[in-house]
Amino acid sequence: MAYAPHDDFRSLYDAYTGPGSTAQHLTKHMVRLTGGDPLLVVTGADFVIFPGSGRAPIVESFRHSTRGFVELTAVSHLAPSIAWAFRLRELGYAHWRDDAKRIIDRSDRVRSVNDAHYWEKTVAVEAYRGYESKIADMVDYTCRVSSRFMKTCLADEGLMNFEYLRQNFLDPIDSAAVPVPLNDVMVATFTLTFLDIAHRMIRWLRSQNFNWRTLMVLLSGKSGRPSAGLTWQTNNNCHLLWRASEERISAENVQITPHGPSLTLSDLHDPARIAEIEAQVREVFLQLRANTDLAEVMFEGYPAFAKYIEESPVIEPTTKSLHAMPRLRSPDDRFTAITRLRLVMEDPTQLLSNSVAHFVIDQLCEHNNQPELVVIPGFSKVSYPTREPRGHAVG
């Protein structure tokens, strides 16, 4: 005989968790009680404020629609793209040469359009003001040495091993051909990208005049890799909110829900869709809030759970492995900066932007959100070869 719980047991079970249950009644009532309060929703690409009382949402984007994001990220991807091509060849992928030639072709094409004017007038990012010519030099250099390195490897496949890649491209020492290691370029491009994002988001968040101690915040949906950004320590938006709020935000009011409702900017053009999404996100947040509030009064006298900001480890001479993101001693701490690149690739719980996010956010907040005072590893104290003028033979 197949098992099935007795209907009376099922009915009792549903009284707490089922449709129209006590738990649902509490959540929905809390939604009504807080319907006029702001709720900040953070997605993988946007910050969205639902001000409450049916008022229109306020949106600030920080990723794909961001000026310069695609350009700098494309350049930062050159080094891993070449490493991926090496791996494809190693694993016997028949068309790895097509991938390698595509890297060469697209790098050369970028060189033909890259100059200071492009960064000043097309990208036109406030945080890069005064850096445009140097950024153009860095982009030209990276595309040039990447294209040349890949051509050399195509001409002699015997060079296509990872020791050669490290010693002659990623991390060469005193190399005339690659005077700035590509590891440093990756740190620089990641940092420049996040410098703009953090600068704008800190300014925007502080302009909203939130009551930080009571603000409801929901980090909802996928952010980066499916396994990434699920905790306060691995989601740099938590650190951004904490520092932007001058450490006033309540950690208990920040909820991370990777399986929560997702939304896109196109959703926010339809009033009916806005109302639907707002109802969903408020219900998700307040369902979680109801449980934590009840636990406090149900189990008073027992040790409480507390979200905390973990002290980051510091790399010592004896350090062989890390359990968490290491702290930069200073912006000149190159070894740690590059170790952070390895960690975000190796630890699937990390957002890739975590490699630079925390120390950029901290520098901005320590300098009154002035990007020109931030020291950018791999860039601020590095001299890139001056780019060749447009029209010069590429190679």
C-alpha cells in the first residue's frame, strides 16, 4: 500500500505553511504594514529602489550599461582568452587555431579605434578624467603584446605550454618584449572598471537620504556565477552598502536570495509588471524578516546568530593556501593583488569583481569618494609604452 499522510496531518501541516496559512498571513500583514517604506533591491546589474506607497522605482545601473565596462573588461579578458586557447589545444579541440586567430584579429581591430579621444568623448567617464591618454596607452600595449604573443605561438606550437605562458606573458621578469606583465594589466583593468562603478554607486546611494538603520535591502537573483556572492563576505555589494552607509546599515536587514525574483530594466516600463515585482520582492524580504524577528523572541536567552564582517587574512611568507580573500597591505602589494585574481577564479563562491572591489571601495570612502585619489594597482605607478599613432602598421 502506497504511503500518504492522513488528511488531518496534512491539514495541520498546511495550517502553518500552506496556502492561506498563518505564516502567509503574517508575511502579508508585514508587507502591508511596511508598504510605505523603501526597499532597495540589488540585482546582478542594477540597484532598484522601490520607494513604497506605489511610487515609481528609482534605478541606477552598475554593469553592462556602464560606459567603459565592455571596453576595459574586453582588455582584461585577453590574458585568460589566450590561456583558454592553450587549454583548448592541450585538450585536443580541433578548432583551437580559429579561436587564437580571432583573438589576434579582434585585438588588432581594437588598436585601430583606440585613442585618447575615444576615452574622452565616447566613454567619457568622470572617474577616468585625466587618465584617458594613459588608458589608451595601456589598451594599445595590451592588444599589441597579446596579438604578437599569440602569433609567435601559432608559428611555433612547441611554445604552447603554461610555463612559457607564465614566464613570457603573464608574469615575465625584466622582459623587453613584455615590460608590464599581463597579470598587472588584469589587476589594473579590473580596478579601473570597479573604480567607476563604486564611485557612482557610493555617490548615488548617499544621495538617497536613506534611514540606513531601518532600510530593507534584498540582493535578489543571480549575481555572477551561479555559485558566487551568496554571503556577506563574497558579495561585494554588501561591503559597498556598509561603507556607503558609513557603517550604519543593519546587516540583519540585508538579505541575499540567489533564488529570489529576478528583474530587468525592461520590466520597469510596465506599471503592472512593476507592481507585480514589488509585491514579490517585498514578500520575499518580509518572509525572511518574520522568521528572524520571531526567533529573537521565541528563543530569548539562547545565543543569537549575528552576521559579521570577517577580518581578511594577510599573506605571510609561509602562506601556501587561503580560506578567504586576503587583504592588501597597500596598493603596492602586487603579490596579494595577483593572488586575489587567482582566488576569485579558483573559489566558485567569489564574484570575479571581488579581486579588486573591497580595496577600491575602502580607498574611495577614505578619500571622500574622490576617484583621482585612489591608487590603482598595475596602473597608477606603472609606465605603459606610448601607443603608436593611428594608421601605423599593426604588429
